[in-house]
Amino acid sequence: MGATIISNSGGWVSYDINPQIGDGYALLYNANTGVTDSVPRGKSAAFSAGSALWAVKIVAQADTIRQLKLKKVKKEKFPKDSLLIRDLNSGEERSFALINEYTIPADGGEYVVVKFDKSAIAKDTTSTKGDKEKEETKEKKGKKEKDKNFKSKGVPLMIYTPATNDSAGYGKVLHYSVAKSGERVYISLSVGDTAEVSVVLDVNPKKSTVDTLFKQEGSIVKLISDYEGEQCAFLFSGDTAKTKIYRLFYWNKKMNFPALVVDTINPSLPEEWSVLNKGSFYFSKSGEKLYFGAGVRPSPEPKDTLTEDEKAHVDIWSWHDKTVQPMQKKQLSKEKDRAYLCVYNIKEDRVVQLESKKIPRVSTQQKGDLNIALGYDNSPYKRASSWNGKWCNDIYRINVKTGAKKLLRKQQCGATSLSFNGEWFAYYEPADSNYYVVNIENGTTENLTENMDVMLCDELNDVPNAPHSYGILGWSRDEKSLLIYDRYDIWQLNVENRKVPLCLTNGEGRKNSTGFRYVKLDREEKGIDTKEPILLRGFNEVNKSSGFYTLDKGEMTSLIWGDFSVYSPQKAKDAGVMIWRRSTFINYPELEITDLSFANSKKISVTNAQQSEYNWGKTQLVDWIASDGLKHQGIIVTPENLDSTKKYPMIVYYYERSSNRLNRYYSPKPSRSTVNWTFYASNGYVLFVPDIYYRTGEPGLCSYEAVVSGSLSMAEKFPFINVNRMGLQGQSWGGYQTAFLVTRTNMYKAAMAGAPVSNMTSAYGGIRWGTGMSRMFQYEHTQSRIGGTLWDNTMKYIENSPVFFVP
């Protein structure tokens, strides 16, 4: 199941069900009647803001696509999607073929904008005698005349209103942007005879009016609307060359024509810069600011004067580099022609550069409306991160109006948060496990947690590095308090005065070994009102049960709790209705609909009815005292039809700690060298999944202590386990542990190591394929847990390397 959404009214629910291979369904549930409709091969559904219409794409049959792939047919020749639109009030439907994409306004407007595929363009099949003679002449000459006429890449677009069955069509459309309010649709056309002419249209779907805002020879690459639809912006180039320089144009409803905001020359940007079609491009929520990307002006590639055999390809490594050569190559496409974030302050008519080579990453706040942004510079710490496992930044306060920068925090490695009004900047300091707050106005810093007697860092941290915090929840609505997590509870820290930190959950979490976490139901909320009821999700670390609570004026009330795993609910925007899911090892996480109290929750989906035809399995939480002297937890998975008088082979599967997965549902499916719990239980195996605790410098030995002692303990507790037929399986870090274990014990009949490391001395300097980064940090400070360099801890690298213990 996927793509679960609930309409704003709470009256409708949409979701997809898809098999691993083959065709699926989009389903539409009517909460008022309890009736579910299905659309074969439906995907990517959406509701309108007023809950009056539902749209869903219908994709081609999976087998048809597979056959075309086997025949190596080009993707552009694959069958195109269709679109089904249903009026939820009348039940009437319309379908449209050959579509490319569609958009429904997020917050208003009961219409659909449909952009069609280029195959929907009607082809002119008429010909004249003169045309035929021309073709014959071309053939005789042995070549065709080059068509000098401009050929638009634009496609048809339609705005369709189901309630009135009205539609408006536009041809040769390249780009469009729908205002989230639904008030406007801006469209760019690519037309012209001998050269491209770009046209920008302002369409009011409610009034059925169309105005032409812009028409000029050249090309447009990006077009955006603000939230209300009262402003638009686009990137335009009048260049005819292949390498184009773009200009930024801006328009609002008070203007007759769009204004050129950023040309190739702008005093606020470096001389060699221009607007780039890469990077961000958006209005702030209020529409007062326009953000765009700019960078070094593109220039034509120099003509290649060398043949392939004359070219030399050399990678130059240098210890001066901040990142190693493979990482530089991985990041090359990102860094080439990089676009740096800039802002056009509309009222002041001022352009400000925000990002730069010195501060390459800037985060705008409050959907771009706050006049303060945060800038991040990691360059002083890049080189060291290869071995120290710390990803730090110098953090700057940036004035969005002027571009002025002020250092807020140097070498920050922990969590940070800026209050909504930009008055306070909070951060976590890993060195002392405390939270601090900076007064943006006067620069003073206060320790908010120095007198707390509760650990705020990861209590289970077992890597040779500073433990992470449990995280910042957010800010109170009045912005006077910072809300944070410890292992179990939620704390309120007053930033305006030195009040004693308040435990909002009254210590109930720690008392009951239950971690409580806030559930965000309103996607647009600005701060948490601690005086109003809030929803919390809970998880018990001991028995793995979970559920939901409300916290209301200090009182904790259980809403629903049990031996299952719960998933975050989705609330209808305009109603007290939610959809949510829960699972066990046996029960798939079906979709349920409920009110805010979870009373009379109703299951509305049936995803895997075929499961009843198969032998499944059961999970059981187990514990034992391992040879390290600690009490460990684990999971035993047994076949559904277990006969306790028989003997069963057992596979031990591990990674680090997995006991929290007790109530997770596992669909039988292929995987990348991992054990599928359900598949093995179904086929008559017992699966044992032990938690492993680690000590610095002894990761291999720690896995031995947990796995071997756990295996013997399980065989002793459960006589149906065949101690002579036990196997090992692990993938990646688990694969390493498998490789280690088979060199230390002959207790297991078989073993499989997926993607293992067998030699830590060579892997220490290895390169991670995904990032191009050196693995040194992993061995010194994170998962591999050696705790030192290859030179300082040579014997630890050897002792933990399976290859040295293979005869």
C-alpha cells in the first residue's frame, strides 16, 4: 500500500495497492457510505482543496511496458498515461488520454490543469503535388533540405472544471505554474515561425479571462507564481546561440509589463555572474521576496582539437584538498556551474546575494518570509571529517534585506533551531550534552539545561564518538520556550528567563520505559501550543508495545495502546478525522479511519487477502544473559504451524539492535542479500535475531559474545531448535560479523555474508562508492568502532579482521 491521502473534509480517502510485479489499483473510499471504488492501474491521486474532485493517473499495463523494455524500445515510444477526474458531488467522470502531468491547486480552486504529452499534438498529414515534387527532388540530390522553420517543443495544455464541465485549451505550452490559492495559472508558450517567440499568459480560471503579459523573441526556462497568484516570475533569454544567458523577469498585477530584475549586469552580483536556470526559484509565502539562483555566467565550450588517443586523463591527489579525489569526482556535476541562492526584495527593489563560495549553503526561514536566514560553512572541517566522523559548520546569521552576515556559532556539530520570529537561536553542544540559546539581538548565550539531572544525549551510544542528542521538537507558539526530547520524555525550556525546565510528560516516559514523541497533525502549524491538547506517539522499549496518548495541561491520557507498531496518522485539514495504520508480524498495516480520540477506529483496506492461504510465522520477544555479562534482547520467529515435538533448523540474523522490530510486518519479497523473516519462517525455519552491544576496539568479539551465547540460550529454552543445524546470515555490517564468526567457531552448519568487509587494514583507507568519501572515519569513530587510527591501533585492526584468522 502507498500514496495514502485524506481529503480536507475528511469525507474521502485515497490510496494505492500494488503488487511487487504487475498492475495495481488506486482505491477511493467514501467515509460517509463506507463504499470503496477501485481504478485499475491508478497512481498519483489527488483531491481538490474543497474536496469536490478526485484525479488519478492511469498508467500502462506492466506487462506491456516489460515487453517493450525487452525489445529495447525507446522510452518516449512507451504508451502514455491517462487521467481520470471524478466530480465527488455528482459522481460524474471524465477521462483524458496521452497526458504528461497534472496539477490541482493546493489550497483553492476546483479545477485541474492537464499537460499533455507531445504525442497528443495532431499531425498534419495533408500534402500537395508541389510537396511531392519537392520530396522527389530532394531524394535525387541525395539529401534533404534543412527545414529552417522553428519547431516548438511546446505541448497542449487544458484547464478543466468538472462542476461546469468547462475546459480551456492552450497549444505549444512549455511551462506552467498554478498558484496554490487557485486564483491564477501562469502559462508560457513557445511559438514562432522562423525563430522562437516566448509568450506568458495570465489565466484566471474562475473568471475565464486570459491576459498576455509578455511576448518576445527568445526562450523561457522557468516560470513560477506566488501563493496568491498576484505575482509571477520567469527566466528568459533572447540569445540565439546554444549557450544562453538568462535574465530574471518579474510581474505583479499592478504592472503593465514584466520588469527586468536581473540582467547580465547587476551591481549586487559579481561582475562575471548571471541568473542560472539551475538552483532554487520560488516566492516567499507572503510574496514579498523572490528567491533565485545565480552564478558564473556560462560560456561556450572551447572547440575540441584533440583526438581521443591524444587525450590524457589524470586524477591529481593532494593533501591540501578539503575532500579526497573520488569525492571531488562524485560532486563534480553538482559543483559545476553551481547556482548560489540570491533574493529579490520586491518592495525595496533590491537584489541581495545570500550564498557564496564562503557560505555555500543558506537556509531561509518561515517559508522565506523571515528577514533572517542561516548560512552554513563547513569548509574549515571538511578535511578532518574524513577521519573524525564530525560534520560541523560555522553558522551565520544573514540579513535577507541587506546580505549582512554575522557569525552565530563556530564549529557547530549538533542540532540547531531558529525561533519563528528570528529572536532566538538554539543549539545542542555534544561536548557537554547541553542545550544553549543565543539572543540574536544582543548576542548573549545562555545554558538552558546545565541544572538538569537527566541525560539529553543518546544513553545507548556505543560508538567511540560524542553521542547525539535526542533532538529538538520545536518552539512553543509564543516563542518563549524551546521543546526538546530526552530518551523518553518531552521538556520545555524557557528561553526568556532561567525557569526550571519543565517535563511536559511528567516523567511518565522514563518511569515506564516508554519514549513519547510529538505527532504533527497540522502541516501549517506555527509553533506548539502547550496549553492545548497535543497528540503523542509512544513506544515501550521493554515489551515493544506502542500507541497514542494525548497531553492536555500536564495530564497524559492513553487513547489506544497494544502489542503492535503504529505509524504516524494523517489528519483531514478541515475536520477531526484521521487515517492511520498499525501492524504486527502477522497483520499487514492496513489503513484505518478514526476521530481524534481513536474511538471506533474502522479498518478500510484489505491489502493482502491472499495471506490466509499461506503458512506464515509468529514472533516472540526473548532475553538472555550473554557472555559479556549483560542482559540482551532478541526476537525468535517461528513457523505458524510449529510442532514443538519436532526439530527445526535455525538461522541467526543480525545487524546491531533489531528487537524493536518485533511487531513489524514483512512482506515476502526478494532483497539484497538479507533474510526475509516471513519467507524463512514459512519454509520451516526458526529465525533468531539477537541485539548486539559493542565495546570500542572489540566489535567482532562483541558479536561473538552476543550471537553464540544467544544461540545456545535459544536452543536450551526451545527444544524444537536443532542445535546441530544452525546457520548465520548478515548483510553489510552484519556481513562483516558473519565473516568474523566463521573464523572463531564451528558451531554453525552454514553461513552467508552479504557485502562483508573481511580485512579492516585495507578497508580503513577504502572509498565509499556512494559518496566517494574515505572510510577512515567509520573505523575510527563510527560503526566499525576501532577507536583509533590504523597506526595507533594496529593490533585491533588485525584482531577484528576475519582474513587474518583463515587458515
